[in-house]
Amino acid sequence: MPRPVALAPHDPQWAVWAAALIADLRAAAPGAFTALHHIGSTAVPGLAAKPVIDLLGEADSLAAIAAARPALEALGWRWRGENGAAGRRYLTWEDPKTGERAAHLHGHAAGDPMIPWHLAFRDRLRAEPETAEAYAREKARCAVLHPRDSGAYAACKKAWTDGVAAEAVRRLGL
């Protein structure tokens, strides 16, 4: 079901909120993830974003993530399987107070190329203000084109994000 796209100015509380979500995940499913990272636009200071926290969970295997499913669902995470990305386990979390989508968890097994993709993209935006500004313009352009459809918005900016992330991964030699 399409969801509206509403970009918000960067909020420093996003990092605090991400840290709290990560702590909850570690407590509820100890050992399921070898690492948890705050990724996406909310992880880039100064960048406007949809106010939805994206987390990346690295695990030894997809089976480890699947084994944690009951614990994650008990926290309110909704299991969505691969959700269009082979090798991913995707979960969403709605804020119980508002019912609004508040977080995404992208779970990947060690060695999945999407792990360095997400991290290199985030780190490049953090390190290069001019690239972050260009991304802000692309996001704004896509939000104007697709204000009521988050899926179309994501598809609109995909070529831009893929190009920037691929270059970031190449620079790191990954």
C-alpha cells in the first residue's frame, strides 16, 4: 500500500532514537546480529529525510535472523521477508503511539554486498557535504513527483543512490 512522502528537516534526535532501537534489538535478540548500524538519510547530519529510522542488521546467517523472528515480533517489528531484495530480511516498526511507520530493519547475512553498499553510501554522504546536498535535491525532486507513493519515490531516486553508492564502494576497494 503506497504511503505518503513527507521530508522533514534533519532532527538530531534521530540518532538518539536509532541508538534506543538498536539497544532494544540487542536486548530482545542477543546474539542474533553481529552488528547493528543506523543507516539512511536519518543517519546523515543536516540531511532532510522521511522521519523513519533505517537500521542495518548484520548476522552470521539469514537463519540467525529467522531464529530471532519471535523476539523481534514481540518488540512490535513486522516481518516482511525479502520484500523485493533477495538475501534480505526486512522488518518494519510502527510507533505504537501514532500508528505511523517509524523504523525499518534491513537484515543481511555476513558477506552480502548490500552491507558495504549501505555503509559506504551513508559514510560518503557524511563525509561529502556537496554530495549530501545533491542527494537532498534529488530527494526533493522525487518527493514532488511522487508525494503520495513512497515506493515510486524510492524508485525515482534509485539510479542516483546506486551510482553514488557504487562509487563509494569502489573508492573503498570493496
